[in-house]
Amino acid sequence: MTDPRLVTVRPGAATPVIYAADGPALLRNRDPAVTVYLGDEGMSPGDTTTHILDPLGTLSVTGDRDWWGITAAASAIVQSTPAAVDSNVSPSQIAAQIALAGISSPVPSLLQAQQTIAPNTSFGPINVAFPNGGSYLIVLNTTGGNAQIADIGIAHMDGQGNQVYFEEFNVGVGTVGNGSPVIIRGNLQAPNLSITGLTCTLPFLNGLGLTNGPFTLGPLQLTVYSTALAVAEARPKMIPSNVQGGYLVGFQGVALAAGAQSGPLPIPAYSGRAIVDVTSPGTLARGTLQGFRVVTGATPVYTQRINQVTAGSTAVNELIIPQMFTTLLLLNGDSVARTPTLNLIAADYI
């Protein structure tokens, strides 16, 4: 038997793997994690005319045509063994493939190293291929104690570049959040994500009138991971990484004159079910939630009011916080000074 030949197949442009004059051969993908696509010279990964050579997979070819190879992201080595028609993968190789694919462990795998995006920047697309796994995890942060609010769009793309599903998030990180990384997560609806967005300016941040400023503007840091399996329900979709006991934000016994208000305070980046608890010795203590997008400026695009109307009582309600940067405002709607309390607690947290 003639010695095998090794060919490195890369993304970007097809590489010749075997020519028709070489005769019959067995092609083996020696990489345990990278998929190789085989076809003609002008092909692209995922084309309907390509043949898929899975990680550690083999394909027998008759030698009546040229075969070219390409990958979607990382490189792989293809071994061509002349005159061979069959091959088996050892159990140890299969075990290695499972480990590298991440399908045996809930620990996320890094797919896209941290990107640093300056303020006032329209960014993307950041294209990330998911060779394995059923869900994604995106970590957002900023440097030091700086503040940043960003619009994030996540398009789920098939192998032909078609958008299958789209999600939008508006996220506050740094001192405008709770000073910890923010996690966005969800199930994959297609094998690729295309991430775009817009970071805010300092005038936008100051225009929100938040009472826990002043702020210093920082960049957005974005990192992408894959997780092993799809989850039954990705809840919550967005959350700060260090919320303890689910507590988000609140006003503890604030003395307010008649008709006066406190806030607004930023709610740490969270979307999902939440519990609101309002207490006042009088009537008409009211909480107001407002949601903002960078692209539409300091005018809220979402408003929800929580009223407490029974004197001397506590009102507890469940609400849904949307996938956007949200603030909380406390109002004493009574005709005399009161000292109301308002707390907002995440009902879903990790």
C-alpha cells in the first residue's frame, strides 16, 4: 500500500485534497472537532453540493474526479490513503472527540475571544460558528468601574447565510449595572451566530437622569461561549453574574414629601420574571419601570407602573422585565409626606 498523504484544509479558500489521477483512496479527517467540507474548487462550507467529512470521519472516493476541501473556522488535517476502502475509529478517539466537542460536560467552551468595542461605535457582524453544542452564552463587561450601555442584536444564521431567528438585548454593564459581568444565553436556532450592536455615548448616559451617577464611560467587552446541550427554557435570558439571592434593586424606607419621587435607579441587566414588593404607611406609593434603547435615545420605549393603594399594607406582585436596559423610579403619590419601601427581586436566577 502506498504511504498516506496529509493535507491541511483551512477556512477561506478550498484546498486540493486528492486528484482524479490519484485513483481510489480513503479520506480521513484527523481532527476530533473540526468538520471538513468536500467538493469542487469554488465551494463554500455548508453548500448543498458539498460532502461532509465529520471530525474523525472517513469517506471512500473512487478517484474519478478532483476533491477539494474547506472548513468553516479552524483548520483540519485530512489523510488520503490510496487503495483503502474502509477504516474504524478507536474508542479512545471517540472519547477524545466527545470531550473536545463539550457534549459530555456542562462547562462552556470558548468560541470567540474577548472583543473590546469602543463607546459610540456601531459594531459587527461578529460571526461565530458553533460546530457542536445546543446553546450559546455571551458574557458582556467593561473595564474597571466604567459604565456602558449597548444594544446587542443576535442573528441565528444557517449554513447558507440565511437568518433563521433574531434576538435583541439592551444591556448596562459596569457602574450603571452592578459592577459584574452580564450573561446573555439561549438555545441555538441555527449553527452560526451573527452579533451586531451599538455602544452608547456619555451624553446618552447622562440624559437618563440616573441618581447613582456621575459615570465614566468605558468600552464594551464581549466574549462568546458554546454550551453542551439545549435547555428546556433559557430562563432568565439575561442576568448579572453575581446577583445574590435574586435581589436586583430597591428603595429602603425613603422619606419622600407629598408627590415627590426617588430615582430613577438602573436595574442590573436582567430579563425574566421578577417579584416587586411595595410598602407604605399611606396610599399611592408607586413604582415605575422604564426601558431604553441606545438607538432611540433617552426617551423610554417601555413603561410599567406598580401601584399600592391600600393604606399601611404591603403589595407583592409578579411582573416580566423585558430584554432591555431598565430603570426603577419610586413615587409617593400621597398628599402628605410618607416613607415607602420598594424592592425588586429576580424570580429566576443562576
